[in-house]
Amino acid sequence: MNFMKHETAIVDDGAVIGDESRVWHWAHVCGGAVIGKKVSLGQNVFVGNKVTIGDKCKIQNNVSVYDNVHLEEGVFCGPSMVFTNVYNPRSLIERKDEYRDTLVKKGTTLGANCTVVCGITIEEYAFIGAGTVVNKDVKAFALMVGVPAKQIGWMSAYGEALDLPLSGNASTVCPYTNETYILEGENLTRLVTKQ
């Protein structure tokens, strides 16, 4: 075992957990889960069987990552945020064959107490504010807040607001990384220079 597991945590047989990951107090990882390297699972985190979690993700306390949720590298899940996997749940109706896939792409931040309704894709480096309810796909680098989620701006990969309109043709430079961001219509791209 090349990861840290607190004595109160439960990791079911078959679970794959990468090197240098940490599974904290009262967490439960089901046997079918695949978790990358240097991942932190906070206190009282649940990870289902049909879940993938990429390298360097941080899942804070009281988050349940249910079946059919997939997190790419470097996703941050704030305290007590919520994933779902059934769109129209009823206790009296069996819907395990109706799970919808949710994909959260590289570098995204999901703020504390936000809710991600199943069946959507959140593109890379999006930033979902605390308490937001996301029920539709989210563009890369979009800053989303409210119930339901509404885009109010753009965030850099570094995690700072960018001075750009929501749409049009414009560009700006992140003052922390000197990377250029180009807005074309309603889509933002980052120019990455190779060193």
C-alpha cells in the first residue's frame, strides 16, 4: 500500500488508489473505484464503484462521489458539495439502470455546497461558486454562480478572475502566469507556451 489510509477509513477490496494519496477519517472507497496519485479524500468522503478520480484531485469533507461521476486531473471539490446520478429519483422506483454520466474536466473548482446535477460536462478550469446549482454543461474557464448557475465571468487556470466580457473578441494576460487568454465569441482559450 503506497497511500495513506486513516484507521477509521474503509477501502473495499478491489479499489485502485494511486501512490501518495490520502484517505482521511471515516471515508469509504468502494471496490470498483479507480483513484489516481496524490489525491486527498477528506473526512466522511464516499466514493462509489463506477467512479474515476484523476491525479491530484482534492475532495473535501462530506462529499459523496456517486457512480458514473468522473473527475479528471486536479479537480477541487469543496466541502459538502453534491453530485447526483439519477435525474428524477424516487424511493419507490428502481432507477439504477438510469444513472447519467457526469464529467468534470481538468483543473475545475467546485465550490463549497454547490450541486452538480447529473448528465452534464463541466469543461476544464471552470470555476463553480459556493452554493451554485449546475444543471447544464459549463464552458472551459467559465465562472458560474447562482441557482440555477449563470455565467458571470471568466477564471484563469491559476484561479483568478480575468478582465474579459462574456462574449465578443478580446484577449488578456493573467498577471500571475503571463499566459494569454483569447475570447472568440463565447469561448475562451488559453495559449500555453512550451518551455
